[in-house]
Amino acid sequence: MEDIRELILKTGLTILREEGLSSFTQPRIAARSGLRHSHLTYYFPTRTALLAAVVREAIDMQMAAVRSMAETITSPQQAVAAVASVVAQHENTRVFVALNQAADREASLRELFNELTENFVGELTNILEKFGMKSDQASVDLVRSLLVGLSVLNLIGSHERGEARAKAVMKTAFDLLSSN
């Protein structure tokens, strides 16, 4: 039983990462999983329930990766490179954008979106503090806004320059936050 549930979640996350929210349908996930639609709905009766479970998996994986990254970076330059690498990962941006879209209409998904945001802000604050940068609310919001904006810009079309642009922008931001 648990293997089928895991298969459904893995397939749903793959579709969300590769194709976005518009392709995230129960029939498509069931077909790609090799299941009948009725079998999928036994585990996840609604699209919202399925999306919430897939997003929960994505959030847990993302936050583990962010925490690991935050623990291993030892300089602002490494932080800039790590952030630029994250910006270039279109799959993660698609999941974030999908959650943002879905949260606009569904309260249970809004809670997940808020949890992701709060956890991310906490880790971002830790990174800024680790290197003695300004970490007040405005500074954290600036860096977060840059990350989100760069990720979305990279997703919608400037793939070849995205990572280099992110490095340049984040270096500028970190330099500004380092000056007193």
C-alpha cells in the first residue's frame, strides 16, 4: 500500500516539476503511474488532497536541501554561487509557482505556502547572520524578493544567462548588506 502511495507522490511531483500546475491532473498522474484513476482516488480523493501531499513532499525535500546548503557554505562567495545554482533549477521554481497559484484558491494549500515561506525566511536569515550581514526584515525581504524574481525570470526564458545573472545580482545584494 505504501509503495503505491509513494509512486503516486513521486509521479505527481515529477509532473509538477516538469510541466507545472496545468498538467497536474489525477487522470494524467494515474496514467503515468500505471494505475487506474479509481485506484489513485482511493489514496487521494481530490486533486487538492493529492496536490497538498505532493507539495508536502516537495517542501520537505527543499527545506532539507536549503538547510544542508546553509550548513556547508563557509563564505559569502559560496553563498552567492549556491543561490545562483538554486535559481537555475527550473523544476523547483515550477513547484513554487504552482503552489503560489494553488494557494490563491485553496486555504489548506495557503497554509503550506506560508510554512514554506516562513521556513525559507528563517534559513535565509541564518545565512545572512552567519556572514555578519544585515538581517533585519527589510534586508531578508530584499534577498528573498531577488531570489524569487530571478528564479521566475530564469524560468520564463533567459536560461543561458540565468545563473550568471543571479551570481551578479546576489553578489551586489550581499555586498550592500555587508556594508555598515
